[in-house]
Amino acid sequence: MASSTDGITTRGYQQEMLEESLRRNIIIALDTGSGKTHIAVLRIKTEVERQPTKVSWFVAPTVALCEQQCGVIQGAISGPVGLISGSKEPDQWKNAALWQTALHNNRVLVTTPQVLLDALRHSYVGLGRDISLLVFDEAHHAVDNHPYNRIMKEFYFPLPPQSSPASSGYQRPSILGLTASPIYGGNVEKAFRTIEENLDSSIRAPRRHQEELSKFVHRPVFKHVLFDPPDEANPPFSTNVAALNAVVKSMDIQNDPYVQSLRNQLSRAISGSAEYHRIDQKLSKVIRNEDSFTHKGLRDFERTAEVICQDLGPWAADWYVWEVIQHAKRAANPQNNIMSTWKNREKVYLLDVINQIGVSPVSYYPDDISDECSEKVRALIATLLLEKSDTESMNESYSGLVFVQRRDTVLALAELLRHHPSTQDVFEFGCLLGTSDSSHRHSFLDITRFMLKGSQKDTLDDFKIGETTVIISTAVAEEGIDIQACGSVIRWDPPQNMASWAQSRGRARRKRSTYTVFFQKGGSEQNNISKWLKLEKDMITLYNDPSRDFIADEAEVDADDEDEVLEFRVPSTGALLSLHSAVSHLSHFCSVIPMSAHADNRPLYDVDPREFAEGWHSFDNRTKQSMFPYSGPFGSTVTLPRSLPLPNREFSTERIYRSRISAHRHAAFMAYKALYDVNLLNDNLLPITSVTEPHLQDEVKEMLKDVEQRKGFTNVALQINPWAPQDTEARCWYTYELVIDGLPPLILFNISYPILLPNDEGPTLHRPGQVPISTHLHFIESIGLSDARIEKARQYTKMLFWSINGSRMSWEKDDFPYLVLPKETDTHWTERRAWLSQLNTDTGLSEADVYFANAEKFSKAFAYPTDLTIIRNGFRSAKSYRFTRWRFDPLSEEEESSFRKYYSHFEDLEIVYPLLEVQPLPPRSNFLIRTSTSDLKRKAPSEGRSILLLPRISAITVLSESESAYAFLLPSILRSFACSITISSLRDELFASTPLYDIPNSLLLTAMTAPVSGEQTNYQRLETLGDTVLKFVTGIQLLAEYPLWHEGYLSRKKDHAVANVRLAKENLKRSLYRWIIRGIFVPGYIRN
């Protein structure tokens, strides 16, 4: 029997379990690969449809499993599905808005159980208020103090049942559990009863459709392999392990920098004080246990290497020791930060120790690898080859999974098999390890995390597509990670318990798959297998027994559990403080206290009685027997940091608790409750954001908000037109004398804004191959709009601009906001222009050609003049050249060939002398940019390549040499004046009566010029300096204003103050963008 819903095929036994889950709370017990998740998805879909105001919540033990199951749920239901984890939302349990948004925007939420537990404890989520269905994946974890069990005990059972008339809307959600192994320990009935009671559910498996289930669940063939243990009389020997043993044995804990630091602290502490006793106990403990970073780390390293040598053989042990030491040397180098939690003094000491270990790299010769393998490795290789052969004989591709207990053994075994001559060309090996990389981890062997090649995702992807054929994995692959069904599962180490047995076996779910366990001859593990097989048989019989349909009773608190009876609930929110949450809550509270980076603000716990006699660390006959043998009861005192505004910072319990951890929990509970009583916690039992300055709470809340992000673009007005009149209508013309070195002076007129230059110094111009040209501008007077010179200046300006840049202009528009007029008239060229004007009138040519004369006619009229400047190879849009000379002598054959090629579009070209010899004009148009070294080396214009033109089809621009220079240089000069006017406008409108008014023009111009403008300088370099100065000044101000804030608060406040979005808003508010010079220089001209 099967049904199909939205393209998903539902098998009969899955439908049976769905229907059962709709009637009551159940834990579905099915083998891996049978489709438990699909049943959960169907149940969630049903709940989403019938409960529109609450969410369904799916919890799974690991983030990887949450991400996997979230993807499955998203693909199956139409509503929004949200995933919240510490990696995605590291502040999720401090952010009420995040939870409100998540509950409002999603129909299903997927999290780890700790995330949900924190949200419930802080009352961001109400189990009865917000959740209608709670799904527990891998439900067999719901025992002891696992978050699954804490959720149920702290929040589920206090709610009224769904059938209770007193529920009034706040009632227990429905429960659905999923597991492949609902058992732990050796008593099936007790394990079932415990899990069923903890989850208020009945363990169930399909009963009506067992035959169909058997078609989809393929139990593997169980095999076992016996291998000989190492010879005790002749144990395997590794030279690198022996070198490590020798150095570790010679180490003295008294030389450890941590011990020396504690002795130094003890010498400075006041004898008899709490601090003195605390350091004294810590020093004695580290000396007794020798558990400093370096000593404990190297002993762990030594034990691991010895285990690998016994288990895999000398070659693998030699490789492991060599690799770890090479990685450790790099990590211990004080110049790098590979392991951020390793302190510099520890690095120096560790580096000194490991440099004494004489190790050698391994040989990769096949015989060396084969000869130095253990019997167990040889047995594994034989098993892999046999499994592969059997699989391929059935025309199937082989894929295998090898489970190993220790992560270091995974790395060494993978390296060995990749290079062993029997396997290196037969299999492709990958590794799977746990992904935890907490920044708080502080262990020497954490360095092995960097020895893994390839990410977990890459390994799984390669396995799915067949590029990796064998995965060697720790228990991380037993449950949770979606691994493609494989045909062979091998247990290198026997399972540790029934759950591990069932979970790892479930990975072999292909038809005709095998499950192989390795046993040492003479070992006791074989007995466990038969015991587990019997337990499994009893388990299946039990949850298929119709007579035991269990209805869970109310969970009772074990009167003997002293950590279950004390709790505090905030009446207004329901936030809960329990003994199990008090220690972690108190640690978090202290971590947000200001100055935490410069002082140890962790809560300090002192056990009562003390573990060591005072001064034990200095006893001559220091032995473990000299300590006080004590097994309880215990008391505890927790001391909070000095910076807290509390009348009492010490909270003590009586000596009545059976364990140290229980005593610490009760002391932490007292302390955290006291913090709430003095208003240092909010109603969600979280620290107020200003724990040392409660009066600044509101300001700190604003500061802790996320720094606002600016949009990429916003609409603003254009940059000001510096040549437009200040008022709506122009009132006068400003006149100046413009002096350009080497040229006759000009009178400049502008109508917009007075041009004010320091010392009357204008821009310096740079022409290729010439020395820089300086300019000066002297203000003369203001004149009326109808002054007689204005019309002359307009015509003269039009002539200069049109002669060079007429293609960018309109002949009819000549209302220029700036005009120029020579102080002295050049009569010689005035007569020539008059001749041309008359000629154009007589021949009816366009006014637009009034400044361009036919070269043949002009030369005959004025006897081939040599003071010409600009020649065009035609009229209107023709290309301009610089005049060199008249060419009267005949062309050579080569020159004539080039000449005719240039005029190839003229048939039967007749060459009439003289010809015009010209050169290209310099490519530059912006002469404000300094000349580069290459420009200075460039040939002068007179040395450039010459071109010959026919006069009868060429045009002479009727400009004198000075006028041609004006025409080329004026656009750059006017661009500079436009920038100066812009800066003057900014100074007068925004900076008046402020210190900024005195900023030098050159600096202000650089600060207001955008890179896109292409100017010589722009604000990019100043921006780097300005950002630094702004942050520094802001930091100094905040340091003075908030002396008790720690650097985290100060940094966030500074980020708000100097955030781009805030600076952009200030820019918009003051319209600063109007004065940012961002237009690109074009040698065309602005008109009113």
C-alpha cells in the first residue's frame, strides 16, 4: 500500500505511523533508511494546516543534522521554514526581536535542543503559547541532563495536558519522537519506560504493515574478523614514539610557565586572603595532576601515539608523531596565530620542549609501509579487498564506511591506506571527523584539526558521486549526517554500546550489504555482540507488543535528585532559572561586564572543604596520600567581580551537597537570583546592557543595536554649477586680468561668483615637451551688464572655442558665463578674418565656417604666410593639425607613394605645389595634470612625424599663434577656476564662523574632489587619514565620556558614531554633495 502527496510517495507503514501520531504522542522506532523523517514531514504538514497560530518545532542533536533536516522539510511543505543555530545567529538567545520575527514569519522552526532550551528559559518562546508540535530527532538522547530531557522537565510537564479544561490555550504541544535505537544500558523494559516517561510518549513501530516494511529495510549480513594482538614479548617499536617518550619522561612540571606564573601570583597575594587560598589550591592541583597546557598536551600526545603504534603499527605511529610535531612547531611560533588560544609563554615553552624531540619523516617505499603494519591493518585490507571483489561480482560499485573510535587514528589509518601498495590504486579514501572548532578550546591535540584535508561537505559530496569509495569516520557518521547508503560497514573498533551498534549498522542499508566488526582474539568484546543481538530482539518484541500500549504518567521529580527541586520563574514573562542553567547564566553575565578583556571577570568558585592542605605544592614528601581523603558533603562559595554595584559579592552554601558540582550550582543559583533582585537582570533573566551603570541602560540599548547599513545609491541634486549667477538673475560682470606666461594678457569676465585665488596665483599648466606654464589672475572691477566690451568679448570667446571645439558646441548658443578679450588687438589677423568674412559673404558659405579659410585661396591672397597655426584636412568635423611649413620642393617616389595612399579616395589626383606640411596636435587636452617622465622625454612638436596636405581641400583656422594657445589652454584654466569657485562657495555657505573656514584652498580642494573626476588629486588618500583621525578622536571622546565601558561597548558606540550611514545622513542633511567635484573634465564649455 502506498499513497502519493505532492509528489512524495508515502508507504503503508509510514501512513500507519502518521495516523498513530495524530492520535497520541509516540516515539517512532524504525531502522535507519526506513523513512522516519518522511513521517515527521507528513505530521508537520498536517499540523501546519490545522494549527494556523502556532509553529511546529523540529529539534535535532547537531547543527549538521538540523541543516540537513531543514532542507528536507523546506522541500516538502509550502510554508516558510526557519533554521536558527549558533553559527547563523550567535546572539539568538539575547535578541527578543529575532525570536518574535522567527515565530511570526515561519510555520516550522528547526534548531538544536540547546537553542530551544535557552529561548524557553529566557521566555522568548512559550512552549504552550507558541508551539503546537515538538519533533525530537534521535529521541533516544532524552535521558539524564540532555537538553531534550530538560525541555520536557522544565517546560512541558508544568503545562496542563491538551485534554485538560484548565489549559485556556496554553497547553502541552504534541510530541513526536524519531529513533532507530530506543535503548541504553542492559535493561530493555527500564530503558523504554525511562524514555517514554521523559518524552510523555509511547514507543511504537508499524504492526499492520510489517511485511511492507521488510521490503524497504535491508538488514546487513553480520560478519566478524578476528585478528592477533601484538606480541607482548616483541611489541611494535616506533623510533619517533621512543624519542617522544624520552623527552616527555624528562619534563619537570616546576619548569612550566603556568606553574611559575601561579607561584609568582601566590608570592604577591596577601597570606590568608581568599585570593591566596584560591591560588594555593590551583597550584597544588596543577602540580598533582600535571595538567598544564604543555605537560597534559604532550602526555596525551604520547598516549595517542602509543595507541596508534599498537593498533596500526610503527609506520603509522612514526607518521603521526612527525606530522603533529611539524604542525605544532608552526602553531607554537609566536609570529603566527594559528591557534589563537595558545598563550605566548606556553608557545615558547612548548617550542623549546618539542625541539628536543628527535624525529624523522617516514619512508613512503611500499615495502617499508607493508612491513611496518599491524596484523589488524592487514586484516582490514584483506576485508576491504574481499568486500570489493564480492560487490563487483554482482555488477555493483563498491562503497564502504569504516568506523574508528579515535579521531587521531582516523587520520593515521587514512594516510596509511592511501599509500599502502595493496590499496593505494584500488580505493579512494576520505575522512569524517567532528566539526566542532570552538574558539574556547585549549588543548595541544587540537592541532590535529589542521591535519584533515578537505571539508566534511566535500568528503560527503565525493562519496555520493563515487570519487571517494571508502570513508574512515569517527562516531560522527553514526547518526545525523546524510551518508549515501553503502554496501559495507566495518567497525575497526567494536561499538561501545547498543545505540552505537544499531546506529552504525543502519548505515549498511543497500541490498546484500554487510556489517563487519573487528575483534581481537581472546578479547571480551565478542560477548557484547550476542548480548546486543538479544537486546535488540527483546526491544523489537516489546515495541510491537499490542498489550503494552503505554500512556505515560505524570513525570515525577526524583526526591533523591537534589538538583531538580530548586527553580525561580519570573512572574511577568515566565523566564526560568534552574540549578542546571544557573552556572552557565552566571558565566555569561560576568562575560559582559566592562573591562573583561583587561581583568579576569569570571565568577570564582571555592569548594568547601578545600581539596588540598595549604602549601601542599611545596611539601617535600608530596604524594597523593598526603591529601585529605574526602568524598562529601560539600559546600561552595562563588565570588563575583569587584566592578559590580553589589553590597555583597560572595554567595555561599552550607556543606550539605553530595557533589562539588551540585554545591557550585546552588551557589550560582543564589548569586544569579540576587542579581535579579538588584535589577541587574531584565525580566528575561538576561543581563541588562549596562551592568555597572544601570542609569545608562537606555543609551546602551541604542548603542548595542546593529550599526545601520547604508544603501548603495540614493538620489541627490546635481553638483552646483560654479558659473551660474548666485542670484536668480545676474547683476554684474566681474573682470580680471588673466596672465599666461609667454602670452599677451587677457581680460576675463565672469558672471557667477568672484574668483578668489591665494596671492592671485592661478593653475600651473603642463604641456608635453615644454616647461610648466604659470598663470595669474588679478581682479580689476565689477562692471554693468551692458558694458560695451561684453559683446566684443562674447564674439572673441566664441571664435576661440569654436575654432578648436566647435563639434561640441551649437553655433546659435553663445551665452557663455565667462568671456575673454585681449587687452591689445592683433590688427594683422583682424584684417585676415575680415577678408575671410567678406569671401564667405560673397560665396554664401555658412556662418559656422567663418573661422576656416580654404588654404589654396588664403595662401594666394596673403602670399603663402608662414605664421599659420592650425590646419584642417577639410571643413567642419575634419581633423586638425599644427602648421609646419609650405613644401615647394617635389616629393620623392616614397613620399609621393605615401601621399597618394593618404588621398586614395581621390582618383587621378593632381599634385599641385606648394603643399602644406603639418604635424599631429598633442593628444593632451587637460593641461592641469602634471607631465609624466615619459612626457618629458617625448619629442618636441617640431620633431614629430610630418604629414603633407593638398591646400585646395584643406582649411586654415584664422587664429594667431597666441590665439591658438589661448584656445588650447583656456579649458584647463577655466576648469581650475570652476573648482576654486566651488570651494569658495562651500567655504562661505557651510564653513562660515567655524574653524573649518581657515582650511587652505589646496587641502579643501583635494578633500572635495572625487576620484571619478580624474583630477590630479582626490580625497582617497585623505579619506584613509581622515577615517583614522575621526575614529581616533571619537574613541578619545568616548573613553572620557564612558570611563566604565569595556572596549566592546566603546567600539560599538564608535562604530555608530562614524558609521558610513550616519556620515552619509549628515552629508545629505547639509547638502554637502552639491560641492563634491565629480564631473569629468571635457574640453567643451558650460553655458548658462
